[in-house]
Amino acid sequence: MPSTSTSTPGVRPKAFRFRCIACGDLSDQARQDFRCAHCGDLLEITYPHWKESGGAGQDLKSTWRQRRVSQSAVDLSGVWRFRDVLPGLENDDQAITLREGNAPLYELLQCARITGVPRLFAKHQGLNPTGSFKDAGMTVAATFARLAGFRWVACASTGNTSASMAAYAARGGMRSLVLVPDGKISWSKLSQALDYGAVTCQLRTDFDGCLRLLQELVLRAPVYQLNSINPFRLEGQKTLAFELLEQLDWQPPDHIIVPGGNLGNSSAIGKALVEMRDLGLISRLPKLSVIQAEGANALVRTLREASGKKLVSVKAETRATAIRIGNPASWKKAVHVLEATEGACEEVSEIEIAQAKAEIGAEGIGCEPASAVTLAGLKKLVNQGFVKRDESVVLVLTGNLLKDPDFTINFHRGELFKGTQDEEASAALNSLRRPPVVLDATLDAVIRTLEQAEK
Ligand code: F0G
């Protein structure tokens, strides 16, 4: 099979620059903390020559289609298959890849009935190699870490980033250092980091404390930071939107809904949508909406109380531990993409998250709690009239059901809200619970259970 369908007229992937999102300063090098040398704000990656490549859209579509029959490692990756819109490699072998991306788009028939939105889909990023959307960004950022000659990579994490980083570091022959909040990430995610060989520090602080420490560490020690402050991460993550639009035959949905934590993913998807429009791949922008947990609603409050002008940070608390973040690093990027796509930002309660997660699970799809905020948020956006019933909607499910089995088991056993102020209200979810039963090993007992379930 040919491995190089490579170049598309007008699109030269190797030429990219860093641009500060606040002062617009352009540079060819980034500092270790990936902040602007002049004003200290975040950097993004930009491709200045794209301006001349207005008509490249059709060529790109056919290049990406052709690569789907190739067996080369970069073409089997659902991220590097779109390498024309990524920072380029000197040669394809440089990519550290686990065949990430390639995430299915499912129609959600039962959730469509529940929400009254008939054209409802889930883009399931939880079916990536380490079980979350982080892999799409990690393949690119880990690759550039190795190209820059780093032996150590590091991240602060609520669990998924650390699992992903540890895997890609191991595949790429690098060491990894993980900083996670002690007692606040799921065992599944922690176990992944351990198995993939990371040096794992459980710090007595929250995610925001871990991230603060990491940012100081990278200025003092020769470690390469792989949080989503690193703009290479966002370039990889943005391919989920390219893949989604390809799956929809380049017909944009009306809405894309994504969970918001540190706000890297929403920023990446929004960047991708604008780029697709600028490259002529799509003719209009879907509205991109961000949903947060009520207890970790920094972006919601930033928009409501400060009109998106300055960050309102919060002390985060939610059972959806992946998004238990009070001081999101990429808030400014997220505000920009909400403005550019005219999306909304909403918050949902712990009960609403648990209900939505069970509803997605009952459809045979399943996801982790943080991903379920999308369905819970959609219900609110429909009630507000922001999403119309005849519009098409894609929910981005960010993590696999198996990422947080404790949440799921506690929910079905009726223990998730026990002893909390939500206990009474959670009785409304009883019809969704499927607790396991312990029986004597007799035929009668099993048949009785079957009959009971039919009632
Ligand atoms: N969903 C899941 C399953 C996540 O793990 C995260 C973030 C998000 C949503 C939010 O994405 O931060 O880009 O807005 N997890 C990070 C981590 C912070 O360390 O694994 P975001």
C-alpha cells in the first residue's frame, strides 16, 4: 500500500508558528511553559500560508479519503491521517501512534426520544486506545516532545491525561511524571498510569494545585509539559472535529456539545471548525456549546458575571472528577470559540449528570460521568429553546464507561447520593437503576429474578 499520499496543493503542513492569543505576537519557538514571552498569555499554533490555500478543501477531502485504504502507521491513525492540518513531521516514522482517533459516530435513538431531538449523535472519543479523547492530542504532543529531544514528559491531571501521557511516553521511549490530586481521581485512571510506567505523585491538593506546581516545575527541570496548555495537544485534539465532519459527509450539524473542564478540548474543536470553514471544507459553522458541572462552573460564571472578560475561578467539587477543575487554563480560548460559533455555556447538577449517564448507558453506549454532562446540558438547551427540535446535535463523549466503575456501581446500588442533600431527589432516578442481586445458585432463584424484571 502507498504510505505517502502526502502533499495537497496549497497546504504545506510543516510551516507553522506560535501565536499569542492575547497580543498576537508570532514566534517560531515556544518557551517551556508555552506562554507568550511578551504578555504571558497562552499560545496557539497557526499556519500563515493557509491564507493562500483557499481552494484546497476538495483536494484535502480526497487525500484523506484515499488514506483510509492505506496500511501505513500514520494513515491508520485517525489523527495523523489529517496531517495536512497539523504541524508537519520530517518523516512519517517520527509519529508516536497507537492508532488513536477513528472514533465512531453513533446515532442515539433512545436519548433522541428522551430529549425530543430526533437527529442526535454521539461521537465516542472514549473508544480511543487509552479510553479517552486525550489520545488524539497526546500522539501529536508526545511526538513533538521526542523530536525536541526530551527524556521526561510531565502533566497534571484529573486522570485521563495522565493515563494517555504515560502510554504515549512509554511507546515513544520516554519517561513520564504524573501529578494528580490525592484521592480525587478514579482508580482505573490511576492504574493505567502505573501500568504504563509513569512516576506517579498523588499530591495533597486539587487539580488546580497540581497544574500550578507543574508550571513552576517545567521552568526548573528538563521536563516537557503535556497539559493542554501545550498547543500541540490542541492540534491533535482538533482532528476529532475533522473526523466528525468527514463522518457526516461534510454536512455540518447544527450543534456540537462538549464537556468543559480545563477547556482545552472545546478550544481545540472550535479552532478546527473555524479552520475547516477557512479552508473551504464546510460552508457554515455548527454552534459549539460547553457544559460544566454546577460545582465546577468557572466558565459559566466567567460569562455570566464577567461577560467573558476575566476568569471567575471556583473551588471545584463534583463527582464527575474528570472535570473537577476550578481555574481552567484555556478559558480565554474557550470564550473566543463560543463567540465565534455562537454557542452556549450551561451547568448541570450532580443528579442530572447521573441520570444522563444512565440513559447513555441504557442505550448500549456508555461513558464516564464527565461525558454525560453533554446529554444533561442538551436537555437544558432544548428547554431554553437554544436547540430546536428539528436541529441536528452531536454530543462529544470524552471518556469510556470503564474509566470510573465506582460511580456506575454506586449509582446502580443506590449508594451514589446516600447521606447527601441529593438523597431524596435521587429517588426519581430509581427506574434507571439496575442493581446486581446475590442469589442462591438455583434455577428457581434465577427464573424468579427474570420474572421480576419483566414486571
Ligand atoms: N471529559 C473527560 C473524560 C476528561 O477527562 C476531561 C478532562 C474533560 C472532559 C474536560 O476536557 O479539560 O479539555 O475541558 N480531563 C483532564 C485530565 C483535565 O487531566 O484528564 P477539557
